[in-house]
Amino acid sequence: MEQTLKETQNLSLVLDDKNLFISELTGKELIVNRRDVFFAYIDPKFSDFGLNSPCWPTDAINFRVYELENDLTFLDIFKSLSLNLNKLVFTQSQIVDFCENHRSRLRDGGYALLFLTKHNDEFFVIESDIFSNGYGAEIYRLTDPEVRMADSYYVVVPMA
């Protein structure tokens, strides 16, 4: 039976408020164009991976935020929430909206946000480091084998 957006032994729920949402968006906002939000750095691999073009419009959605409790790879992190990874995908516009509007609800200083996104049927993870006055943004393939350390990452996913 599939696990669907629930607390697991690997992740603990830290933010689940039905009044928190990401607005309806056109899909035209791109991380590479928002240096005012991602001022620290923007990974050049966004262009290398083709993630420098607009996506589809999206409806307003609620989201959940988990904290990583065990050291895991990206694939293990997201599969622990759902075997259907398509349910966990954000567009770049939604990620920009989240970072602009929900910063005050999260700790900074050593924490990073993880978002799953998709382009041309390939999954990617956008890792956004939280600094006291903004963010940095890196991109990785979901299958990157590097392990992420517990107690340093928030995982943001759409609420099903």
C-alpha cells in the first residue's frame, strides 16, 4: 500500500496548516530570474538541465513541510512520502512563491529547503539554502547518490 504524504520514520511533520497556501500562478516565474529572492547564488545547472523556461499555470495549493530525521538520498526522501512522485512536484513559480511568502515560518542558519520538480519527464530536486536575508538555489537530479544529513533539511511538498 502506498504511503501518501504522511509522517514517516524518516521525516517529521513540522508545518501543516490548512490556511497556508501557494497562490494560483501563471508558471512564468523562474528561479534564474529572481536574484532578488535567491540572491546568494543560483546554480548554473538550471540552464544546463533546461530549467530556464516557463512551465504550466497552477491552481492555489496547500503544502506541508517536513524535517529530515535520518540521513537519506533525495530518492529515499521523496519515496518515503509517496511512491507516486508526480504528486510531490512543484513548479519553479510555486517554489519562488513559497520562498517569498513563507520564510518567517522556518528556521534559518544551517537549514535548506528541498523541493521536487520535473522537466521533460525527469525529476530534479531544488535545494534552497536559507540565509538570514534570502536564499541560494542549487539543482540536482533526483537520482544523485549523495546523502543529505538529518536535522539540516526541510522537505516541502504539496498537500494531497
